Amino acid sequence: MYALGVDVGSVSTNIVLLDNSGNVVEKLYIRTKGRPMEAVRSGLAVLKDKYDDRQIQSVGVTGSGRMITSIQIGADIVKNEITAHAVAAIQADPEVKTVIEIGGQDSKIIIIRDGVVTDFAMNTVCAAGTGSFLDRQAERLEIPIEEFGDHALKAAVPVRIAGRCAVFAESDMIHKQQLGYATCDIIGGLCEALVRNYLSNVAKGKELLPKVLFQGGVAANKGIHRAFENELQLPVHVPPHYDVMGAIGAAILAREKLEREKKKTMFKGFSVSDAEFKSRSFICGGCPNRCEVVCVLENQKAIGYFGDRCGKYNNRSFSPPAAYV
């Protein structure tokens, strides 16, 4: 029996299967490309060839696309990214006190004391330091993103780069290129700048104590990893499944919930990968809030709604206007 965890982000969709001992037996990384439901479908299609529906004991979802995905696949629990990453971090190392998480489009810090989240913060203004920003700079420099960190480690004297803003960081990096600085020194300086940005904005006012875990796709970047250790003067640990920790946390939470409530999973099965999904939105005129309600369609049939503040569309499956089909 397995617990299924799905983390649907703006850049990647991560899917994991945990066995009864909490070990990761399957791990899928899929580019979302602005089509979260298609990404989930393709991931389930891979698992469909290996597993049976009856082997899935529970399903948890998280990430920015968690609401639409929960309707699509039939999730047992829907949790925010902070909770999911914290649970996975504690499972990976019960002594963790600080979680640094940097993904494709956002970054987070989670403060944990005695196994409980006591504080957290997310970047809300600037994308500097996130995976998509690093992808763009690697493309500009014509260096594979997988080799970006290795180049940073080769920096003899990292160049000082303004990193408080993604736009300024990019323009300053271009300026340093025009001055003839070595590419490795520029990349090393960029990594240091992005870490300073994170610590002065996302982690501002937070007490960062060991043990520190570094999670998210950017944790694979050796340059960023080293820059964090240099700035914090602390060892920063990267867990084995750093890139899918959100999905792992969702899977753990789903299993715990169903075991606690002694319920069966609402998972719709791997046949979901064969269905056609769409989403349409409309403005509800029931009150002055005028909520934008999203309708999820499976094979042109409405299967769920979200986005309304009052919850009147919950568990309803009437057909939307023909214009939305």
C-alpha cells in the first residue's frame, strides 16, 4: 500500500509514492508549463503502468495548483506548502530548526522549534534567487543549469553584484560581463548576491539556528549551497529528496489523516490520466464579493468548483453555462 503525494508548482509538478515505512519508492519531476492538469495527467500515466488503483491508500496535494488538482484526482487532504515542507523536513531530520526552501517561483523560510512550526515567511515581491531566475541567467550565459553551481565553485574572486532585485541583479551582471570579469567569478558573485537577498528579505528578523535544511530545486545548486554556509557560518544540510519535499509532506499528511479517521481514500484512480480536463471561471453575482469561481470540467462535465469565499459551490456538480464548456 502506498501514499501518493502531489506538489503542483508554477515551474514543476512533483509526484511521489511512499511505502508503509515512509520510503520514497517513486519520484517524478514534470515541467508544469502553465498546464497543471496536463502535468498531473502525464505523471499518473507513468504510474498507471506500474501500480494498481487498489495499492493507493491515501492522496495528498500541495503547491500553488493544489485546489484544481485535488478536484482532478480526488485528494484526501489539501495543504499549503509551508505545512507540507515542514512535515517532510521533520520526517527527514527530527532535529531540524530552520528550513530554507527555494523553488521555481518563490522562496520560503520555516522556523521549527521542538517539532512545531513557530514562524515562517515567503517572498512576495521579487523573484531574485528563485529557480526560474537562475534558469534565465544560465540560458543567457549559455551554461546548462545543472553546471551552474560547479562554475560558481570555481570562482577565484566572486564579483560583487547587486542582488536586491531580479532586474537590478541581471543588469549588474551584464555590466560586469562588459567589464571583462571571468564568467565563473560572475556566477559566484551572483550566487552570493542571491543568498544575501534571501537573508535580508525572506529571513529578515528570523533566528536561524542549526540544524538547517535546504530544500527545493535550487538546493541542487552547489554555488547557492556554499554561499548559504558562508553567510550563516553554519553547516547547511541538503536532504536526499530535497527536490520533492513538498510532495513527500503531502503524502505523509494524507496517510496520517486517513489512519486517524479510519476512512478510505477518495482517489479517483489512475484512469484520470485518460480523461480530458479543462477549467473555466465565472463571476458569482450572489453577493457584493463577486468572487471569481473556477469550475473544473472532466470530459466536459463539471466535477467541482473553488474560489468562492462563502463555500456555496462546495460539493456541487451542476453544469456551468454552455459558454464555459
